[in-house]
Amino acid sequence: KIIEQSGLVSVNEEKERVFDRFRGRIMFPVLDVNGNPVAFGAR
């Protein structure tokens, strides 16, 4: 439920399936000057 609320997955309620919104993408973190992740980029 938390992952769904965060927007990281999409839910198809008819088929009761969960889909990764970023499937097929390479994800990389965007870091601040201290090395802390502040965002993510995808290609």
C-alpha cells in the first residue's frame, strides 16, 4: 500500500495486478554536494 501511495507502482484493479512504473528503465540517483540522494533520473 505504501509503495502504491508513493507512485512507484501502478495498480490494475480489474486484473488485480501491480506494475512497476519504471520497468525497462535504468534508474540513477541525483546526489547533492554531500552525496545524499535528492532525486532520481531515468533513461
